[in-house]
Amino acid sequence: MPVSDLWEVLRRPLITEKGTVLAESGKYLFEVHIDATKAQIKSAVEKAFTVRVEAVNVSTVHGKMRRWKRWTARRPDWKKAIVTLKAGDKLDLFEL
């Protein structure tokens, strides 16, 4: 399934301890659509926040197994993107 909508590609920003440490060096974490490519993520961030993206690294996070009484269920897999911005650019979204 090709992902075309800007906000369908970028699901939400990830604000974690690792994310705040990376934000100091110009890298930001996002949860993205499972089928999104690096090029789609790059263009979505550039259009949404009017910044210049230098690099995009992605990783697939596998869902955990959960138990409830005798039944087990598996959470869905999701994709995480680490977006590196060019020097001088930053996202105010992550400023606390």
C-alpha cells in the first residue's frame, strides 16, 4: 500500500529519554507508518515542519506478546524513524 498523505506517514513524535538526548544533537524520533520509506519520511518532515533533513534512519519495532489469564495476544509491529536535521535547523515541537 503506497502511503501518500503527509500525516499518514508521520504518526506521532516519540518523546522518550533517548529522544531528548538525541534532540540535543539535532536528531528527532517519530513513529511512522509501517510501509513508509525513507524518502517519504524525509519529504513529510520537510513539508510539515519546514526544515531541511540530512538523513533518515528507520527500524521496525516488533510487537510484544501480552497475556491475559489463559489467552495470549500480540501487539502490532510498528516503525520508528530517527530524522537528522541539517545544522542550524531544529523542531520546536520537542522543546519543553
